[in-house]
Amino acid sequence: MSEPGGESLETESEANAALLNNLPQDKKESVETFISVTRCQSVEEAVDRLASVGWDLERAVDLHISGESFPVNRPPNNSENGVRENPTIPRQEIGTGVIEQTGSNTASSRSRPSTLFQMTISFFLAPLRALIKAAASLLRFLFVGPRSVSRPRIEVARRAAREFAQQFESEYGSIHPTFFQGCFLDALNYAKQQFKFVMVYLHADRHYLTPDFCRDVLTNEQLVGFINENFIFWACSVDSAEGRHLQVSFRATDFPYIAIVTVAQGRRNAQVLESRQGAMESDELTEFLVQTLERHGEILNSARLEQQRHLETRQIREEQDVAFQRAIEEDRARLEAAAQAEAARKEEQVRLEREKEEAELERERLERRRQLKLREIEEEAVKGDSDTVTIAIRQSDGSRMERRFRKENTIRQVFDWVDTRGIDIDKICLVCNFPKRRFDYTKDGHWKLCEIDQGPHLVFFIEDK
């Protein structure tokens, strides 16, 4: 048997979740923040109040805390709030937190034409209404300008924290916990990096216990050292905007108020681990802080281990990336070296084939030249004739060849005879010792044998050029 009201609460929770899931992401976050700060129990109420101030989260929270009434606004339709049409979501009465089922066909805020005449008039007036609306939008843009976008007043909160720290030090001296110079969100982020909890002190300047607490407790040197070593100390006045927000969010009803806050793993919003409010001595506050560390220290240890695992995982990934890049570079270098070696091999092969082809062409050219000279060379001179000279050619290997020429023959004809014997005359010179002379086929071919020596015998040595 279900408890009384259990079905109604379950229906309300399902309706809130359905309505929240139908919001765009930015407005969903605004609704969640508004509910977290104001402790509003109804998603529908939060949507209506945010819509009434144009989704200005700062202004909505300020109006809620100050107790001022929200602007009267016509019931938000789906296009303005970014809620997709879903007739199954029930309508919720503003401010009651109670879901009232009104059926799937609730009356719209704008009446629909119910007769043929009204429908006809509405049809013909629709373009006129659209034109008037466009003209109004244009005039508002020209004379008023575009609507400003509300941004979190982070700098205002930071400045308020700095001013409070200066005021505290001017009133109570320089011995105090080290104030974190930033807004509450900055303190949370910094504490998360340092693996510490945030110790929040909400200062109520007009409370009768505040002066004694600040003068006797927060200036205790032993306590100050313990706080600075184990916590990030953040304080603000409840007279500031951020102080009022936190007072409502933390439900602080008495002062001085101390809260130990952290951002739990996997959560976005701050989580109050322990809090204490009202009169307290320095030893009582010290015991409270020690017990808090003992009770919740595992959160910090888990965060450190998670950070260490994250760093180790990132280091392993970076090492793997470096090794992978090195392997890629080595493979690329290996492929480039192989490609260069293959290109060099092919180039060498082409060169050898070209040289072989050129050598073959040169051999054929020399052979044709020799054949031509064999046909053109004169017959050997008659032995014993006074006009005959015997030419002896000594080669570098010691071999010897002879032939008779007429003294009127030239040294060029001797070269041609040597050429027919298979010696490349383009690469040699003929040298005689008596007298010592060196003959080149091209330059000295015009010399007659009788001009070189009148004797019947003439010896030449073959030398390379």
C-alpha cells in the first residue's frame, strides 16, 4: 500500500524531469542553477520566473533573495521558453510546488477563433499583424539597440572578496587565515587543483557574535596555521551579492557561519560537506576542522589518485604517441632510403647501359674507320729500294710490328696503318728517340718520314696521351 501523497510526489517528480529535459541546454543549466541557489522545488515555477525576467539568471536570483515580486508576464509559450510541444506535461501552479493535472488539451493563453467569420478576419489580418511586428522590431533596434546579453558578474564578486579582505585586516589586524583573492568559483577551482577543501566563512557584520569571533578565533595563530596548511580559506560578507546567494544556498540562519565545501567527483555544483554556525571558540573550530578532514579526507585522496592515474595515463599516451611518431619517422626514413637506393640503382643501370651502348657505337665507328683505311692504304713499299724506310712500332707490352713505307709517305699514313692493327690512334702518340720527338695524329700528321730521319730504319714507341 503506497504512502499518502506518494503518487502525487512521484507524478510531480516525473513532470519536473520531463519539463527540464525538453529545455535547450543553456536554459536547462539556468533552471538547474536557479533551483540550486533558491531551493525552488518546482521546475515549472523556475521556468516561469526566469522567463518573466528574460532568462536573466542574476536578476531572477536577486529578486528571489530580496523578496521582490517578479514582473507580470503572460504565460510563457513553447517558442519563448524553448520548450518543445508536449501535451502530456501537466501545468503547474506558480509558487505552490504542487502539480495539478489539467488534461492534455489545456486552454491556450491566446483564444482561437471559433467561428468561420472570426477565422476569415484572422486570416486577412495576419499579414498586417506581421508587418506591424516587423516595423516595431526595426524601430526598437534603431532607437534602443540590440538587447544586451546578461553575463555573470564575476569581476564584481572578485572585487567584493578583495575589498572584504582589506576591510577585515584593517579592523582585526594582519594575523588571520590567508584570504583567497577571488570569487567563490575561483576558490573552488583552485582548491580542486591543490587537492584541498574550501573553508567558507560568511561574515555578518551586524551580528553580535561577529566581532568576538573575528578578534578571538580567526586571529588565533595556531588555528591560522592549521587552516592555511589544510584548507583554501574564502570569506565574504553577506551584504554582498555573492554572500547573499551563498547564504540562501547554504541555508545559513545564524552567524558566524563556517562551511567546508568541495566539488565532488562527477558533479558540477559545490557540495557542503560540513557546516557550523553560531558561537564557537578556537579549540571548538579546530576540532570541527580536524573531524571534517578525518571524515571526508578520502575525497581528497581519491582525487589525488584519480589525478595521478590521469597523469600516468596521459604520460603513457604521450610516450606511445612519441614512440608511434618515431616509428613513423623511422619507417618513412627507411622507405626514403630504399627509394633513394632503388633510384640510384636504376640510375646506375641506365648509366651502364648508356656507356655500353656508347662503347658499342664507338667500337662500330672504329671498325668502320679501320675497314675504310684498309681499303685506302697503299701497298707496302718494295724491300731494298733506296726510297724505302722500314718502320718498327714497339707497344707498351713489348710486342713489335713492322712495315715498309716510302720516305715520301707521311706520319699520318703510319698512324692509319697502326689503326688497322686494332690500336685506337685517338688515344696514343708515336715517339721516336733519335731525335727525340712526339707525334700526334691530328697535329703532326703532315710530317713526311724523310723529314724525320733519312735512314732506312725508323723506330717508334707507342705512348698514351
